[in-house]
Amino acid sequence: MSTLTLLNGMEVPQIGLGTFGGTRYSPEQVAQAVYGAIKTGYRLINCAASFGNEEKIGEALEQAMEEGLVARDDLIISSKVASDMHGKGDVLLSCAQTLRDLRLDYLDMYVIQWPFSDTGPFDVGEFMMVWRQMEKLLYMGLVRSIGMSNMTITKLDAVLPLCRIRPSVLEMELHPAFQQQELFYYCYAKSIQPIGICPLGSPNRADKDDDDISVIEMPEIVAIAETHKVHPAIVCIKWAVQRGQIPVPFAIDEIQYTNNLRWVSKLPLTESEMEKIEVADKNCRLLKGKEYLWEDSDDWQEIWDNEA
Ligand SMILES: NC(=O)c1ccc[n+]([C@@H]2O[C@H](COP(=O)([O-])OP(=O)(O)OC[C@H]3O[C@@H](n4cnc5c(N)ncnc54)[C@H](OP(=O)(O)O)[C@@H]3O)[C@@H](O)[C@H]2O)c1
């Protein structure tokens, strides 16, 4: 599979497997998908402590390596420090727990999942305290690259000048209904690789709002899918890869995850199809982070600095 090169020289596949099973899929089901996906050819696995399934995924990774399906060096394993582990020393503890659960002695990517802790709004000083711990993990050789997630341009402008080591990746919600053009090109200009989360619009997630767009039902996407005789999900993935982000679609169904990978290298979308998708953007954020609304704030847009 083709790869992209990060700022630090690390090669990363153009697509990975998401592992957020939520309340619909058990850790065992997700772990089985990870094992199957590696067998199919996936080399990037997007994990997080907060997804509650790293222990089972660790068993799957170990099995895949013991059976000789893949060597450790050929895998890119990514995880995230959760928002309840932002205190002094917590990031090292969190990383150690993830390494133990995933049965690894290093991670390829480690990302701050949310830019604020459970208890408060974003604060530059507090964020940098977390980032310094991330930098330390890198110096210690426990992680190969570090990144951020769920950021805005306002927050990046505040923290990037303070970073001793710049983030190599930014996990951000990216799908045809929420393309985040400004933030996407901001990252591009700063050589930060966007990782596209919820690339299919997370169709069955639990916290849907009534006015959320169903990405795989967008008429523009369905029309292109019909032309190519593929599921609309495949159009979302091809669009993402051709645009330059690294999508990490979640699937536990073997046919789904196999197709998601295989179609990446098949006939590309045309320039005109890419343009049609670009103008179809609905600026519809699905992952609102309402659970992080702090006291005295009732508008989830504030979490995103009212940027979109
Ligand atoms: N950094 C963060 O804070 C953060 C937050 C959220 C997510 N993420 C990452 O992003 C990953 C992806 O996001 P997501 O899991 O929310 O949703 P998603 O990838 O947008 O959507 C996944 C769902 O799409 C359906 N699907 C997958 N492949 C398909 C295909 N070929 N044809 C038809 N349907 C297909 C499946 O639905 P059914 O199961 O119903 O078949 C699957 O559950 C997560 O798993 C996680 O790793 C990171």
C-alpha cells in the first residue's frame, strides 16, 4: 500500500482501521476485526485508551505477530491519552498502561485526544504541561511520533509556537459533510498530517442530533457511488485518500473492512467528482464534544472556538 511521509520521516499507510466500538461492538468483536484487518493488509490501527478495548486489541496484535502475519516494524499502532489523564505524570502512566494493554514496547503515534481535561475549558498552560509529557515520551523512545486531536486553528496558533517538538499528526473529523477546509489547509501548510476520524460520518453512533447529516446518504455521494458501482462509504474513503488525509474507517464486518482497503488503490475519483464533493460540504460537525461542556457554558460551539 502507498504511504505518506510524516514531518519526522515516518512512513504511514494512506488508510487505517478505526477501533471505536462504542456500545454497539464489544472489545472482543473489535479485536477480531483488528486481527482480520491485519490479515487483509491493514498496517495502521487507530486505538485509544478511552475506547475501552486496548486489552483485547493487544491480544489480537500479539496473535497476528506470533503467527507471522506481520512484523512489529511493519505496523503503525496509534493510541491516545484520554482527557482524564492530563495531570502531572499522568501521561507517562497512561502511555505505560496502553503499552501494557496493547502488549507492545513502543507506540508509533501517541495523540492527545482532547485539548482540555475533564474538568475545565482549554488552557494554554495546562495543555503545554500535557504536551511536555508527550515530548518526554518521545525522548524516552516509548513513542515514535506525537500528535494532537480535536483542535482548532485558534488553539493551534496558541500552542504551536511553544512546542519543542511539533505534532506530526492531527486527528480531526473529516468527511464530505464536514471538510474543515481552513483547518485542513492550515495543517497542510505546517506539515502536520491530518488523520480523518469519522470518515463515513459515523452512521450509527449513539449521540446523533436530529439535524446531523447522514454522510453516506448525501445525494452527491450516492450519485458518484452509483457511477462507480460501489457503496457510498467507498466514495468517502476514496475522496479522503485522494484529498490527502489518512482516513481511519471503523468496521468489524470483514467484507466492509476488506472493501474499504481494497478500493483505495482502484480507479480514482475524477477531478470533476472531487470538485462535486468539495462543493457539497455541509459544515456539519457530528462529533460535537458536548460531554466536555464546562460549567457556565451551554453552547458546544465554544469548545470549537466558534470556528465551524
Ligand atoms: N480522536 C478522536 O477523538 C476520535 C473520535 C472518534 C473517532 N475516532 C477514530 O475514528 C474512527 C472512525 O470513526 P467512527 O468509528 O466514529 O465511524 P466511521 O468510520 O465514520 O463509520 C463506521 C461505520 O460505518 C459503517 N461502514 C464501515 N465500512 C462500511 C462499508 N464498506 N460499507 C457500508 N458501511 C460501512 C459501519 O456501520 P455498521 O457497523 O452499522 O455496519 C461502521 O460501524 C474510530 O473508530 C476511531 O478510531 C477518533
